[in-house]
Amino acid sequence: MKDAMSFLTMAAEQSFGLLGREGGYAPWHRVRGEIKEDRDLLLYALWEKGVFRNEEIGQVFGLSYSALSHIIRNAKEQIKKDHRVVSKVKRVNPHFKM
């Protein structure tokens, strides 16, 4: 579990860097706007890999597993509607090699 948490933390930092947000996200703080969108897409990308449980991902990002479930559902809807969002997910996904 500790290795998984280390990986998730590192992946989050690298992914926010890919999205041009070095140091732009602090777990347990409320986020809005584009930073929220980027965080949510990052959560979706991690969830989509199917390697980590919602609880594990949520711990790294300061969210409950239930909140993460809602974020994933909303991200899926966003991906269906917005091609800009799809390109962000494609930019982040290759960096999560398991």
C-alpha cells in the first residue's frame, strides 16, 4: 500500500506538470476552474487504469472514495462532450505505465 501511495503521489505531481500546473494543486484544499478540471481528469486517468482502488486514489488527493466516484462519473460525461478534455486525457494517460 505504501508503494502504491508513493506511486500515486509521484504520478499526480508529474501529471500536473504535464498540464502546466507545477505546484498548482494541494490535496485537501478546495479547487475551482481549470485546476479542478485538470485534477478531475487526472483522477479519471488513474481510475481508468484499474490498478488502484478509489480509496487509495482519494487518500492521495484528499478526497473520500465517494467523492471520487462522483468525480469519475462527471469526468466521463465531460469526455463525451468536449474534445478539448479528450486531448488532455490523452496527454496524461501514457505517463501511467504499470
